[in-house]
Amino acid sequence: MGIAQNGSRTPRARSRRRGPPDASVPTRFIACVAREDSATRLRATFGALGPLGAAVEVHASENLAAVQKADVVLLCCKPQLAHTILGEPGLKEALDGKLLISILAGVTMAQMNAWVLPTTKVIRAMPNTPCKVRARILRFLLRLTTPTRHSDPRRHDRRLHPPPLSPSTELDRAIILKIFSSIGRCRFLDEKHFDACTALSGSGPAFACIFLEAMADGGVMMGLPRAEALELAAQTLQGTARMVLQGGAHPAQIKDAVTTPGGCTIAGLLAMEDGRLRSTIARAIQVATERASELGQPAKK
Ligand SMILES: NC(=O)C1=CN([C@@H]2O[C@H](COP(=O)(O)OP(=O)(O)OC[C@H]3O[C@@H](n4cnc5c(N)ncnc54)[C@H](OP(=O)(O)O)[C@@H]3O)[C@@H](O)[C@H]2O)C=CC1
């Protein structure tokens, strides 16, 4: 569990700034884990980060005390533990009026809302592994959805028709964006798309790595040294993804541009179509989405 206090709460941050503090910037962080050995490991990790790491306190089995001090709470446990953790005595009350951001796969807003007081503002987010390399190599998507309790169900596409924001909702949105845009690209999406997003970009790095490894294997089969084959494959995927993300090109356009009549690309493409690669990949996303929707739910007998 990650806990953050925002700019307005920390006098040291206030004195360093000119002008009023930015209430959307978290300045103090508390990481909560279950076991003392995990806490020791995390302290060493944060300790190695210098002044940045010094802003993070780490505690084992002290969730309540940490949540009481927090403005924003980030829930990052395994999906099946969420109910137990949020059910700890006093935690519900400690979360009163606060922003609770869950990154758990498969645990719905309705479930989270049922475990906290109606005044707790529940948000779901789904970062993915490429966060670790920030946006430098490959920008990634992160999906956030706003609370549904007071929303109008007819207004389903929030990107096209964002609901009017109250000042407090605007601040919450700014806090969420400050936290997550520091590690990648953010998108607000309706909750109904969450499991598909979990499959596409949460599990996506694993699927992409199968493709990456297979490309490199092909290169090795044709005599390339392993390291060079892997670098060429990874660089090719990175460059192609950038052409889509930054250049706005459609994948079919890029494919057609490198496909000379009677050439080697069309020969390779037909071999892929014979192997039903497209439907296999698309089905993998379908199956992973269905599995994501089961993760936070009680096991079926
Ligand atoms: N891995 C990924 O790429 C992504 C994961 N997610 C979601 O993130 C969540 C966490 O996944 P992952 O990081 O793999 O899981 P881990 O098991 O690695 O981490 C879970 C953490 O929760 C802590 N924890 C367990 N019980 C408690 C408790 N009672 N109080 C406080 N802390 C507790 C554990 O502490 P301790 O170490 O002491 O046991 C551990 O640090 C999952 O819900 C997953 O769906 C979302 C997006 C991407």
C-alpha cells in the first residue's frame, strides 16, 4: 500500500516554494507492507535513491496509522487481499473523505465502494510494467476511471463527454494525473473497459515479449548472433510503436509501405497468416480479459 500526503500538508515543501503550495503534488510518502523483511528490503531500495528516497517512510503491518496520516492511499496488494486489508478495524473510518486508488486487477468499483464509506473517493488505475522505464523507451497507457456512484450512466464516453467537475473532483483529478503521468501516458476510461485494458497493456508486455523472442529466434535461425538478433528485433518493435504513437500512422499503412510486390515482406506476411497469428493474438487478449474479470471475484466451486 502506498500513502501520499500532498503539498499543502508539508511545511518544508511550502518553505522551498515561492507562492502558494501546489496541493496536487504529493510530497511525503509512506509505503506499507506485511512483513518486516520486505520493509527492510524496501528501505535499502529507497535509501539508495538519495533525497528522493528519503521522502519515503516504510512500515510493516501498520496500515491503519499510515492511512490516518494520508491524503491519498494507493492500494497495491493481490486482488484477493483487498477485502481483508480494507476490513482492518478502523481503516474504513481512516479512509473517510480520502482518495483511494486501487491498481488491483479484477476488483470492481462496486466491490471497493461496498468495503468503504460512501465519502471515500474510489479510483481504479492500471499501470503496466513499462512504467519501470518511464516514458523514455516506450510510452505506455494507464487507465483511470472516476467514481461511478454519482455519475450519469448515459454519459458513457468520458473522453468525449467529460462530466462537469467540482473543485474537489478537479483537485483529485490533478492529483491522480500528477502521480501517474510521472511514469507514463494517462487515459481516463469507463470501468467497463478495464478488464480489456488489463489484458491489453497489463499482460501485453508478456505477449509482446513472445513476439519479440520469436523474431529474435528467427534471426538466430538464419545465423545472426543472439544479442544482435534481440537488439534488432527490440529496436524494430520500438521504432514501429513510435511511428504509431508519435507519427500517428495506422499499422496497415506501415505494413503496406514496407511490402514490395513479390518481395520478402509479403512472403513473411503470408507465412504469418498461414499460422493464424492475428487471430491467435486477438484471442489471447480475449481470454486474458475474461480471466482478468474473474481475478477479484470469489472462486467458483
Ligand atoms: N505486476 C504488474 O505488472 C501489475 C500488477 N497490478 C496489480 O498490482 C497488485 C500487486 O501485484 P504484485 O506487485 O505483483 O504483488 P506482490 O505480491 O509482489 O506485492 C503485494 C504487496 O502487498 C503487500 N501486502 C500483502 N498483505 C498486506 C497487508 N495486509 N498489509 C500491507 N501490505 C500487504 C506485500 O507485502 P509483503 O512483501 O510484506 O508480503 C507486497 O509488498 C495486484 O493486485 C495486481 O493485479 C496491476 C498492474 C500491473
